[in-house]
Amino acid sequence: MTSPHPGTPARADRLGGAFHRLLAASGLTNLGDGMLATALPLIAATLTHDPLAVAGLLVVRFLPWLLVAPFAGVLLDRVDRLRAMAAANAVAAAAVAVLAAVVASGRVEMWVLYAVLFVVITCETVSDPAARISVARLVPGRLLDRANGRQEGMHLVAQDCLAKPVAGLLFAVAALLPVAGVALSYALCAVLVFTVVRLLRRRPDLDGDAAADGPAPGPGVLASLREGLGHAFGDRLIRRMMFTNAGTMAGIQMGTAVMVLHVRQVLEVPAALYGVFLAAVAVGGILGAAVAARLVLAVGRRTVMTAGYLGMGLGLAAMAFTTHAVPAAAAWALVGVSMTTSNIAGSVFFQTVVPDHLRGRVSAAFRTVGWGTAPAGAFVGGLLGRIDLALPYLAGGLLMVATVLVFRRTIAECARLCDEAAARLAGADR
């Protein structure tokens, strides 16, 4: 995307108002996600002490990525992605509002938590990839690493630094409060994304890829789905990256599946501070978001991605060897900085290397395989947690490290293609 104001270099280096509105909208939906991710396990812990039942929340959390995400990808390649994001957040707000009413009535049960969570994450299969893909629509290509860093940083600040501690404190007052806050966050996100759509309609010069993001007539849904899956599974690199992501996701979910029980029972963190402990991952993540673009320039994208994947596994495994909250929080922060830097370094792949008309479907296929294996990891984590609450962290961390060692060449090839795409975009912006 070339700058609409080629004669003003200072403006050409700005990310722009449309991007910052999208960034704020992403922050709102991340705020809702973080509050929900904190409130639901706390509510579940008041209903049951069975690690497997609590881990069921994570199973449900990722099932839509296995069952619904491929069709969400078809949708994102056929409609305006920003409009789809706004609509998805509106539906999620309505679903959580229903949960708030049930919590207020005092009749909440585990199946209600599962059902509402499934609806919300079904909406997320649309809104999350739409937000990430649309960044390339709103900023110059040479600024993608910076924009991705801002978006990843906003994700961490909103979801982990703000939402989780606040949700824990609100829950200590009344379980209804964080749930109501989630519904409000999703609703405000829908409104703000709609303002981005209106802005782009009035100012088409701000839209770097308007044609690609409009309605795209084409083959039927099933034919379109086959085309996207065929590209994803037919491309050797994408296929191997999906397996890399699958191993990573399954590993980390082994630990997080029982985290509420581990933090409360083993680390002895009170409920009001549970969200504060979870925020440790964001502290590391914010640091990672701040330095990721510079690290890519300093040591190379390949090193950043490989070290990030390894750091996640080592940080998770380290949590198995302590019963004290401070060192456990430090290990959790290592997971955050590693995850963020690797995500930012690799985001360019789906924003530039994958053809635009296939990005929604290929991104969905990637998440279907990677995130679709997360319920299996959560289930195994729940079973291991019944033996010892430290085992899921150790097993998950070792699985993640092993995955990186097996697919190290795949990570290197992905990094190389990202660098080539970034160089082409930088040349086109001049």
C-alpha cells in the first residue's frame, strides 16, 4: 500500500487514524476476553473442585476453532472483514448479557458456562482473524511490524494487565460485575469497528486494499471451503507450520487448563489476586511487543521466532518446579515475552505471503489445526492434574520444546519468506 500523501514523509510514517480506531476496538474485545477468561474459571471453581470439569472450560474454549473456524474463514473471504468483526462482537455481547442475567439469578451451572463460552468463541473465530488480517489493509507495508507490535501490545495490556486483575477484584465483590463488564466491552468494540467501516467509506484513500475487502462473489460455500483447505494443506510449508502451532498450542493448554487450581491451591494466591498473577504473562508480553521489531532488525526474524517458541516451552516447564508465587510469575512472564516476540515476527506471513483472496480461509485452517488440538491438550492437562497439579506444566513444556526441535527448519523457512515479503513491501512504499 502506497502512502496517500507521498509528498509528506512525516505523515507517511504514521499508522493513521483508521488503524488506531481498529487498535482501540481490538483493545475492547481483548478487555472482554480477559475478563471472561478470569471470571469463568473463578465461577467454575465455586461450582466444582474437579480438575477435569474445570479443564472442560478450555476444551470448550477451543472447540469452535475446530468445528466452526473453517466456515468462518470462508465468510471472511466473501464479505467485508471489518463488518464481520463488528457483527461478531455484537452477538458475543448479547450472549454474555444472557450469562450475566443467569449469574444475577443465582442459578448458574457448569453447562451454562460451557454454552455461553462456545457462542463467544464462535464469534471470536470471525473477529480475531478479521482484526489481524485487516491491519495490512490500513497501514503501509513497511510499517507492518510496527503495527503488529502495537496490536500485540494492546492485546496484552487490555487482556492481561487490565482485564484479568480487574476481573479478579470485581469477582471478589460480586460474580456479576466482571461478566457485565465483558458484555459492555464487546458491545463497545462493535460500535467502534463500525466507525472504522464508515471512515473507510468516506475516505477510500485510507484503504490500501478496498477491493479485496469488499464482498467477493465466487463459488459456493463448500467449493470455497475446499479451495482454502486445499491451499493450506497442499502447501508444504503452511502444513508444517500448522503442525508446529498444534504442538505449541496443545502444550501450553496442558498447563493453563488447571492454572486456576494450581495458583489457588499450590501457590496459595487468593482469589482477589488471581488475575494479578495471570497478568505476569502480560508484563513479559508488553516487553516483547516493545522490542520485537527492533529484535527482528538486530538478530534476524529466524532467531526471534525460534527463540520465542523455545522460551514458551522452557517457561511453562519451569512453573512445575516451584511452589512459590513469585518465581512462578517470573516463569509465566517468560512465556509472555517469548510468545509475543514470536507472534509479531511471524504475523507478516498471513498478512503478505498468503494471497489476499485466500487469507481468511488459510488463516482459519491454520487455527483449526493448531487451536483445534488445544482441547486435547486441555483434556490431558486435566487428567495429569488429577495426579499432581505440577505435571501438566512439565509435560506441556517438554512437548513445546520437542515441537520446536522437530520443526526448526520449517520455522526458518517461514522467517525467510516473511523477510522477502517485508523487503518487497518496503520497496513498493518508496
